[in-house]
Amino acid sequence: MSIDATLKALGIELPAPPKPVASYVPAVLVGDLLYLSGMLPFRDGQVVITGKLGDGVTVERGAEAARLALLNALAVVKHELGSLDRVQRIVRVVGHVASAAGFAQQPAVINGASDLLVQIFGESGRHARVALGAAELPLHAAIELELLVQVKHS
Amino acid sequence: MSIDATLKALGIELPAPPKPVASYVPAVLVGDLLYLSGMLPFRDGQVVITGKLGDGVTVERGAEAARLALLNALAVVKHELGSLDRVQRIVRVVGHVASAAGFAQQPAVINGASDLLVQIFGESGRHARVALGAAELPLHAAIELELLVQVKHS
Amino acid sequence: MSIDATLKALGIELPAPPKPVASYVPAVLVGDLLYLSGMLPFRDGQVVITGKLGDGVTVERGAEAARLALLNALAVVKHELGSLDRVQRIVRVVGHVASAAGFAQQPAVINGASDLLVQIFGESGRHARVALGAAELPLHAAIELELLVQVKHS
């Protein structure tokens, strides 16, 4: 089954990939590694899940933000590679969670992205992961994700 | 001298490697680069050094946390590669230090890991390094470490 | 035009590269990738732009700090490679912005580095980017930059 078919079966529709901005780009491919820019929980050009975990944003809502940021990341990967079937392995995910004082459940929040990666890519979706608590994030986003992806030899 | 012999001479015993969890894995090998998940100061399945630097956790205690997180990382590397003698180079270490307002000695804290890497691996242990102050870390850990390791061609 | 000539035309003089310290090094080259240590806004051995964005440090001043940290990074790259003409691509930049509560303009701050990279390297300077808000940074620096650089085959 293609990844697109898997996405369809999961009822997942990818957003439009975030537009390239002035001096940086959404992703850079070096050899077989695709480095992505930091991804926020964008929908229709807006960060839709803002605020801090431990201060008004629940773990469930944070996990939803992680999932949405991941969909933005996958939209970029698809745009860069032409097809998500060219993903060999999700190598590494860093999840930055905007955290109010005392919040320590960053792993549960980032599971929103990690679990979805395995649902979509199976074993190839199992990644090294770093979960961190950020003081602040761009545009007051609740979550920011970094992805490193290995691409199949073509 | 093998790295195991060096560890023994230094009186260092590695902990059991942290267990793989649901959707992510302790490390991913791509080509000759081993990417590790974020490592916390675990002992016997518990984060044993918690709290913030600059608010109850001293630099010395923080350096001990960095050292313990590193031992967890090396346990993962050994488990993945079979032997620490397969380490070609420690490429990069990122040290996240849970920091109370005004704390700026992150480098001294992360030296707990950096110095030990050179004791164990000699010149091959000299790495690029990033020391950062985090707002919060998973499970209230005082320290989280990221490692990137180059593996010898086998 | 060589990169040195471009720098001259832009009126930019690189600082002396930050000195190697005890157990880590300014950069590690693996294959064709050069990993740099975290770079602070150093001038003459001092961090010259300190404090937090959103609490006394303006976006303009933060962007200046990002630019200065980048010049330190480029000084390291030049020192490691012999010449900046050996840069194939700026792959990735992570910008950590010391952020007071509520500050969310990290991207505008890191543009100080991103825009300069494109001025200096043209298309090769367009990079994947991650902008983050840090609780605290070493030596009270306003900015810390991470760079990953692809090197030309020699």
C-alpha cells in the first residue's frame, strides 16, 4: 500500500506545505538526508494551537498540535520528494513543547507526532526522539517540530 | 586498550540501556552516523537528578547529572553497536540544562559529559558542542543530552 | 567572486575564531558535513549582546546579535576549511533566542543571520531553519546559533 493510500485509510489529508520564506527554505536535501525547517501547527496559514502546556493547554491539545505540526512536515516532505513513498526512514524528531513552569509531560505531548509516524510509515517511522520544554516559541505556537528524514536511493 | 578496559580503569560501570518505548527508539543508524534519542539522568529506571540549576541544583550536581545522562547514552551506543570500540568519533553533543531565571553556567554543567567523553575516548571524544538553558525538561530532569556518533566502517 | 571578496564588498570583517576549549572543539567534519559548536555573539573574547528579547533587548538588537554570532560561526568555518569558498551549502541553522515571557518574534531575530547568509553565499546560503525561544543561554548571551555546513568535495 502506498503512503498516500495509508493516509487516506487513516482519514488524513495533508495541508498545503508552508510557503518558503525570504532567506530560508522549508527543507534541504544533502546526500540521502532531508533536513526540515522547524514546523509549527499551521492550518490555512495560521498557527491554530497556541499557548503553553501546563497553563491552559492540555496534554491532549498539545498532542493534537504535535500531530498538526507533523502533517505540515509531511506536506513539505511530499513536496520536496514528489512522493512520501520515497521516505526510507524517519531518522530523528525533536519536539519543542512550550512549557509553563513545572510542566514535565513533554513526552506525552510529542507522542502525538511519534505515534502518527508509526501509523503512517510502520517500522520505517520509528525514530530517535528528543522531547524538550521551550520557554517560548515563534508566533506563540504550543509546539515546534524538527524532522530528519532518510530518502530512498532513486 | 579497549574502551571497556578504559571504563573499568576509570571505575565506570554502564547502566542498563533505557528500554525502547512505544513509537520511538533509543537510536537510529544512517550510514555511519548513529543518532541517539534524548538521554536523561536515569538510574534503575528512574530520573535521579531533578530540578533546576540556579534553584536548588548546584553546578556540581548538574555536572553529575550530565555525566549520568552520558553513561545512559553510552549504554545505548554499546547496545546498538555491540561494542564501544566501534565508535569512530563523538561528533556532536547538545546539552539541555533545566535553568532557573538568571542561570548562565550551562557550559560548566555540560562539562560533566564533555570531560568524561575525552577521558573515555581520547581525541575521538572531542566533539562539537551546544550548551542550552531549557525552561523545563521531561520528568523534571535537570539535564537532557543529545549525542551524534560516527561509527567505524566494519 | 570569492566569498572573501563578497565579504569585503559587504564591508564585513570576520572576527578571530573562538578558541578551542578544554574538552570540546569548535567544529567536527564528518564526510562532507561540518558540524559547528553553538556560537554566541562574541567580540574580542566577550559576549557583547546579553539579556533577553522582550525584556530590554529589542528585535533589532537581537538581529544584530544573530548576525554577530553568525560571523563567529563563519570565522570557525574559514579556520576549519581554509577558505569559505569551500562551502557547498549552508544546510541548517538553529537559532536559540533568549526570550522573556510572551516574546514570540524569534523568526525576526534570527533573520539577522539568515539574511546575511544569503547575502554572502547566494542560493547556497538558503538553509533549513529552526527558530526557538530559550529560557537562558550561556554567559547571558541574547542569541546562540547552531550551523551545519556542507563542504565541497576537494
